Amino acid sequence: MQTMTVSVVTPDGTVYEGEVEMVSARAQSGELGILPRHIPLVAPLDIGAVRLKNGSNVQLVAVSGGFIEVRPDKVTILAEAAELPSDIDVARARAAKERAERRISEARQDEIDFKRAQLALRRAVNRLGVTEK
């Protein structure tokens, strides 16, 4: 089966680099499935898990926004933050989730704190979801 090179890069450095058969990512416009020789594409990413498939092996990466650039032989994900499941501190993610839920219940929906808490909750749930799979 054909493969393509995938790089997941953050401001802190490279999180993942390798050859995969398929990439699935959640763009702001919807879910993307990318195979080798895909047409060139650039899209903003949403908070979600990027799935890197190689045979029956699926590697998940928790991504918190950024961009995906697709070329026929290479996919580059420029993420604001990205973590492999082994790098996620589950206790810290659970604490962040609880803190965000508490802030959401206390804030009014039109406040900036409410929107920030919603984003923090989505990031925490994403990180926990990646570690549970």
C-alpha cells in the first residue's frame, strides 16, 4: 500500500514524523480523510484527535487547532498544541476539565470567560479521549 510522510509540528517542536497510509483530521469545515496523492489543500483545524493509520495500527494525536497542509506525498500539521497519548498527564487533563466545567456553570453565556471555558473544556475532553482509545 502507498504511504505518505506526515509531520505534526508545534511551536515547541516536532511531535510526530513518519510514514502513514491515511490521515484523518477534523477541519473547521468538517472531517478530512487524506490518502497518498491527495490534491493539495490547506485548511484550518478544529480541536480534535488526528488519526494516523498504518495498516491495522492507528496512532492518535490530540491537536488543539492550527492548520493542515496537504501535498500529494506529504501532510504537515502545524498545530497550536499537539500531544501523543503517552505525553498526556491524565490527572492534569481531568483537573482542567473539572475547572472548565465549573467556570461554565458560573459564567454568563455572553461573557468572554464562558467562551474561554468552553474552549478549555473541549481541549481537556479531547486530551482525555485520546488517552482512552
